[in-house]
Amino acid sequence: MTTSDDDVLHVHPDRLLPSEPGLRKIARELYDSVKDLPIISPHGHVPAQWLADDVPFEDPTSLLITPDHYVNRLLHANGVSLADLGVNQAHFTEEQKRNAFRLLCANWKAYRGTPVKFWFESELADIFGITLAPTEANADAIYDQIAAAIATPAFRPRALYKTFDIEFIATTDDPTDDLRFHEKLAADPAWDGTVAPTFRPDKYLEPATPAWNGLVDRLGEVAGVDTGTYAGWVAAMENRRAFFKVHGAVSSDHSHRDPGAVKLDDAEAERLYAKARAGEITPAEGDVLRRDFMFQQARMASEDGLVMTLHPAVYRNHDTGSFERYGADVGGDIPMRAEFTNNLQPMLSAFGTNPNFQLILFTIDETVYSRELAPLAGFYPSVYVGAPWWFIDEPDAIRRFRRAVTGSGAGFGRTSGFIDDTRAFLSIPARHDMSRRLDSGYLAELVGEHRLTMDEALDTAHDLVVTQPRKAFKL
């Protein structure tokens, strides 16, 4: 097969750095100072079982496409069925897997200008040594090269954890999870990494949903607590949070339609809880009780010290048909407007200056960065502004984030450090690399404008990669 220039994978060493030559030189020096620092990944979705069992990855599609909703949602938008990408398919043959990879390569043009292109090209070039740009014609050749690589010991999950120089990685886990894979890792003398669980109780805080009663029954069984009463629900949550903390958890994670957290008086909380247990609570009442549940989570965090992370205002499973056929987390979640100042006032008034309470606020609504989040983090010692993630984990939004937050009250020291938030294990280095490049570019601008000295910029670049995630997540 003849290879043209269009078939060559172009991964430029200065990608994402400023185009102006003087600033690029400064940014390159800053980037070189941090590019080899270890990866700290305090929020993500890589299964602990991968590292506990160290089982070889099966094939390129189930590794790089099927679990990554960033990849498959744009293919879906361009007319590719999620079923053809292996999503929620129990029996996906080798030929179907190859065809899914062909569909990705045939639609590669759709990713132009997106962060997925940056991540995926970095994976192909830096991890697999692939020099071909994806096309329909070379899809099988790329697939075969990846398949041959992941069959070797160097591409087992534990080996890649070391290759990527991951210092810390957190998973996301249901409150009733027995955390057996975390226990297996902790007991394994051959394992010297750190994999921490994260407490994610969302489903147990939505009392107007059909599944809630069954979930709360299960919560009570696992905790050994009667959850027939509101006080029982609180006790069960305290029990499971303590279990997670014993197993290394450093944070809890929360995502609801709004970030509201308002304490009800005990009698009203018990009344609404009883209605929910009887299956009689209305959606509006469910929201009221959920905000009380969130207040209780904040109160617990102020006592047990788990860092509380919020990423609200997402319309989950927007397409009912896709949700019914494929389930959640397949790319069908859509951002909404967010409001933090009023919603968080009761919580922060109660716990915002508590030295044991720590809150990281993430958003997909960029309009709140300078108006609400930076001023909140610029006053409350407990509050940090979370890095851009999900739909705004992309170059232009990351640049806007720094410009919106830094001068609006938060500076650099009240931000979280980068969060990769991914199910795609092999994309973790590329995502962190993108953040380091973009932050180096922003710092270079401040040096070029004489707002920072070069020594200050070098120190700040290091802080953003290492100091801030350790500080924000109490590592």
C-alpha cells in the first residue's frame, strides 16, 4: 500500500503550545519542566479489577472505543449505531470488533478540532508507535498492530500503570460495593501502586425515582442497619462512608440536577422519608428531600474528612430510547445551566469554614466560573474550583477556565489540579499531557506580559501538576 502525506500521523512536539515564537519558547521550557512528573488521577472510572487481576486487554475495540463515550457519542451523531460499537452487546464477535474499528477510522474526519483527536493520536503514536493516520483503508493494519501490542506483557494493566508513571488513581464506586478488588490490591505484596475507591451515592439520594426503595433496602442490608426510617438511612450512609475510608477512599462524588443542599427539620425529613418509602413522594418533594440528603452528606464530610466533589446540572440519559436499549454512560448526557451561589449558601454557611470540610466544585456551565465559583473559592477556605472536564475538557475551554478563574478570586492555589474523569485507561497520559501543555501556554503568556517571573511560572507549573491535586484531595 502506497503511503501519502495524508496517511502519516502528525504528532507535533509543540502541539497546543502558543504559536507566537517568543511565547512558544517560554511555554516549551515550562512544559519540559513538568512533562515527566508523575500522574495524579484523583477522580476517574477505570475499574479496580483491571489492576487487581492484571488480565490482558482483549482487543483494540473493547479497549479504545466501546467504553469511551467521548469516542462513541460523536460516531453516533454521525449515524453509527452504538450497537455496532459494542455498547451493551453481550456477544460481540471478532469481525464485529474489527468492523467497529473500521467505522472509527472511516469517520476520523468527524474528530477534527476535538480533544478526542488529540487524545487518540497521542495514544496511537506515543503508546503503540503507530505512524499511520486512521483511514478506512488502513483500519485493519492499525487494529492488528494494536492487537499484537496488547497481547504482550508490557501492555498488561499493571505494566502500563508503571509505564504511565501513575502515582495515585481513584475509581468510582457504589456505596454497597464490597471493594474486594481494592482489598486484593492492598493485600498483594507484588503491587506497589495506589488505587483508592470513591464514594458515589447519587442513586441513593433520589427518593422519587422508581429504583430508590430497592436500593435503600440493599443499602440497609449491606450496612446492617434498618433503613425503614430517615435516621436509619443516615446511619447506613455513615456506616458505608466509614467502610470506604478504611479502604483508602479520599473523596465522595455527587451529581444531581442542581447542587442544592438544605437541611430540613427532623419531623419534616421523617415525613418525606416515610412518603418515599411508601412510594408516594412527588418529584417536587423528592427534590426537597434530596437536598436534605445532600446537606447530610456535607455534614458527614465535615466529620469523616472525605473531600466532597460536586458536578451538577447534567440532564442524564437525554435520549430515552438509547437509555432503554444501551443503559447509562454511553454519551447521552447533556449539560444544563447551573447556579451555585444560592444553592450552596446553607451548606457553606454551616461547613464552609470548618477545617475538616473540603469541597471541590466542578461545572460544565462555563458562565459560572468568574461569576460564582472563583469568588466562592476566593473566600471559603474549604472550596476549590474543579478543573474543566467532560464537555469542557478541551483546549479552548481549558484556556478560558484559567483566564476566568485565576484573576477572579481563585488564583492558582484554589483550583483542583487536572482531573481526567475517564473510563479509557490508555487515554490518561494524553489527557494529563494536554493539560500540562495548555497550562504551560497560559503561564507563558503571564511571563510574556511580565505578570509573572520565569521562576514563579516554573513553580506554578509544578504546583498545578502535583501540589494542587494533592492539596485539594488531601492526598
